[in-house]
Amino acid sequence: MDAAWLYMYMPIAGVKIFWPGLVLIGYSVGVIGGFFGMGGAWMVTPGLNILGFPMAFAIGTDIAHIAGKSMISTIRHSKFGNVDYKLGLIMVLGTMAGIEIGAQMIMWLERLGQVGPVVRWVYVGFLMLIAIMVFSDYAKARQKKKMGAEAGEKGVEGFTWYKTLHKINIPPMMHFKTSGIYCSMWLPISVSFLTGILAGFLGIGGGLLRMPALIYFIGTPTHVAVGTDLFEVMISGLYGAFTYTLKGRIELVAVFVMLTGAAIGAQIGTVATKYAKGYGIRLAFGTAVLCCMISIILKQFKYETPAAVLILSTIGLICIYIMTIMFKGAANELREKKEREAMAARA
Amino acid sequence: MRRIYHLGKTLLAALAMMLPATAWAAGEKATNIVVVADTRRVTGILKYFSNLYNTDVVMSAIWSVVLTVAIGCFLGFLMDFIMERTGLDLKSRKIIEH
């Protein structure tokens, strides 16, 4: 049987691509990105590269896809009330300025000829820090719970650094209703500025850094951190789509094919947050970060195939985990709804 | 009108040159070669956009953003319409951390 119809010609990259693979990548990243609140460039870029896209095209195509996918997830999260638009817009300012400074630092390192190894090891260092922070926060919260600590508004929490940071009293003070926090405007600006510098320096979208920063330093509930971060990823993704098209590194056809898969995946990932506990999301996020870190270390030592296998199996397993949460939760909700309706009919 | 369009194009191109070229470059650095779309093997709308990319890259970049937004919104609202028919409550959720 002729399988030519399964391949699509990409006019700019000049390669034929297995399009069901694009749909599958879009779907998986939609599920994971919608659940964790990040773009997921670390998953898409190796996937596109394996399908046959040259690396530069994989990065550019990935960015435009992330913008569209984040838009789909933001629409859904917004209905749940998970997007703090005021906080997101304020943070965009800090993020953009930070990315610019981070990128200038990269150019300086490029002139010194040290860019590759420095960036990779800094990336590994920060991923390790995030993973340690997430897991020790969980351990601390469990310990506090065992010792019978009094639960606050968000239950028993591990690290509460944001409470100290909320005491900073530099005007203007702002109330972020959706997140339920009251703090100085300079706190989200500073946090986004610092995560922006890191994102620009590391050459990533920044969702991986911003999501935990929103939880631990600004104090947004996990679900709102996910939605607000996606809103930011959407804005920076659109900017990225523009600049990468100017450089001729985006294959728009592939973006649209991936978006069809992402549209379904994003619904599953986003709705799954409704049935997941905040700490469940944090732990799965920590595991993803850890696997991402190990794959970068493997790449650094030229173990390209094991790195790709690790990333792809992480994506597969996390996808199954999220889908299980979503389908179990949805089935329970529908069953309870049916029971309620039956009881009401009997009464 | 034409002058405004050209001025806008120049400003956008300058902005893109000045702002971080490396901001998203997680992988290897892209080489400075000019990539041209092969319009011989595509037809219809794909041919139109490939030609546009070859002749007016700024316009093509603007179209990339506009189409990404349009398709993102279309798919987002379409899936929203479908999901609402599943009977799930998609407008409220409890925030439970533990």
C-alpha cells in the first residue's frame, strides 16, 4: 500500500514530514502544557527533530505552535477562573525586559566563545534547584500535616516564602483578586524580571521557571499559576513567531497540523487540573523537570539517543497520568450528576 | 498609505533585529543563510504563502502571527463548544492543594 499520503511537503524546510507524528506531538504537548502551564519547548523541539525537521526549523516551528496552543489552553483556563489577567499583564513587562537583558548576556558570552557549555550547565543547575524545591516543599508540607499543623486558606503548605515577600511595602500596593493576594506591584515585576533574565539567558520560553516562581514567590494558588503562566507564554510565543518567521525558520503548515492535535490535548490537560490536587500537579511537574535535566546532561555528554528516548518516554508517561486523572474525574462527576438528577426526580 | 506601510515594515524589521535574537534559541544556533521556499511542489494557498514568504518576509511574519491567533482562537472556541456538550461543569472548580 502506498503510504505517500501520510507525508506532507514542507516548502520552506524542504522536507517531507510524517504528518500524523505532528498531530501526536501537538496532542501530547497540549495535554502536558495545559496541565503544567508551560509551553513545552523542551518536549516539542526534540520530537520535531526526530520527525525530520532541521534543528533551527524545529525551534521556530515549535514557538509558533506554542503560541497557538497556549491560546487554546488559556481560553479553557479562563472559564475556570484560573487566569489572573492583571497579574499576567504586569508580569509581561518584567519578562520582556528580563529576556532582553538575558539575551544580551548570551551575546557577550558568544563573543567569548563560551556560550554552549555555560548555558547548558546553568540550565541543569536551575532545573535541579526547581526539582529540589518542589520535592522538599512537598516533604515539608507532609511533615507539617503529620505534626498536626493548622491548615491555612490553601491547606497545609511547605514553603511560604511568599508570605515574607508580601510584607514588602513599596507602593503602589495591588490587589490581585483572582489569585487572592495583596502585595506591592514591584514583587511580580521583580520576579518576572528575574525569571525573564534567566529565560533569555537559557533561550527558553520561561514557563518552566515562571510556574514555580508564581507559586513560591508570589503566592498564587497552583491552578491560577498554571493559567496565568499560559497567558504569558501565549504573548511571548506570538512575539517569537514573528521574529522567527523573519529569520525564515518557521514552517507554518506544520504549526497548523500540530495545532489540530493540541486543540484536543489542551482540553484534556486543562480540564484535568480541575480534578487534580495542587500538590499532585507540583509533584508531576517536579518529575518532568527532573527528566528534562537528566536528558540535558545526557546530551552534554553526546548520548543523543538515550536523551531522546528519555524525553519521549517522559512525555508518554506523563500524558497517560494526566489522561487518567481527567477521564476518572470526568466519569465520577458525570456519575454523581446522574445520581443527583435521579434523586431529584424521585423526590 | 504606502509610505506608512513601508515605514511600518522598516520599523518592525529594525525591532526584530534589535530585540533578542537568541531569546528562544534553546538548541543550536541558526546559520546566517537565506532560506527560500520551494514553490514548485506546492499549489493553492500554500503556493500563495510560500511566494509571499519569498517576496515580502515582513508581511509573511505578520500573517504568521495573525493566522496563529486566528487558528488558536477558532480551535479554542470550537473545542469549548464541543466540551460544553459533554455535560461536565467547566465553569467552576475547587482549589484543593492537598
